Amino acid sequence: MSLWEIFLLAVALGTDSFSLCVGLGMGKIKRKEIIALSLTVLVYHIVMPILGWFAGDLTGRFLGKVATYIGGAILIYLGYKMIRHGISQEEELPHITYNLGGLLLIGLSVSMDALSVGFTLGTVKVNLWFVALITGIVAGVMTLSGLLLGRRVSKVLGDRAQIVGGLILLLIAGKLIFRG
């Protein structure tokens, strides 16, 4: 695998996180949460290919489905709350990223593809550790970029950004749950 192919793989794996984080960024996420979520996704995208490489296919499939459904449910909840807050302005937005469990679940839900890639990396002559490091760095940067872009859009659109962000989260949740 060439460096270019590794980079393209890393970008492909980071797209879920980027699109999710644009939506989350529209929910008035704080700087501390941006850093925590970006680092969480970075670490997951390093660890998951390595775990996938060492784990068996059956374990990955089971874990993947469970994490996907839990992640989808969390996104539905967050999307609903963001839309409701954007419409009514009555309640405070949920801050799932303050919660370590929430951080881990969001990171896991956007990193399951990296686990699957780890299964196949075992069949290709490649430096697994190098690929995992590049994948993690790219995913972390894409996460950070998505969150910052979401914050910028939120400043431009104001409270309507929460409705848009909530809709994005609902669409991503649907993609996660009904992906196949």
C-alpha cells in the first residue's frame, strides 16, 4: 500500500466523523468538548484497525452492530433535542460530550469502519501501526474540522443552526442504523 492509498483510506474512514461533527458543532459545543471529542476519535481510529486486525470476524460483526445501534440511538436523541431547542428555545441542549461514556460511544460509532478495515489489513502487506497512526491523525483532524465548521455555521445561522444540526444528526443516525 502506498502512502497515497493509506491517506485516501484514512480520509474515507474520517468522513463519518466529519459529517457527524458538523452537526454536533452546530449545537453550541464548547472548546473543551471539541478537543475531547477530536482526541477521542483520533485514538479510536488508531486503536480500532489494530483491534480489527487482531480480533476475529465474528467478534467484530457483533460489536459493530451493537455499537452502531447505540450510536444511532444517541444521535437520534441529540438530533431531536437540538431541533426541539432550535424551535422552542425553552430547554438547555444536552451535553453528551461532557459524559465520558457519551464520548466513548460517539467515538465508537464513527470508528466501526476502522475496525472492519483492520480485518482486511491483515491480508495486505502493510505496516499496520503506521496505517493506524495515519488513520487516527487524519480522523482527528477531520473531526476537529467538522466541529469548527459546525460552530462557524452556528454563528452565521444563529438558533436555526441547531435545527439544521439536529436534522444532520438524524440523517446520520438513519445511515448508521439502516446501513445494512
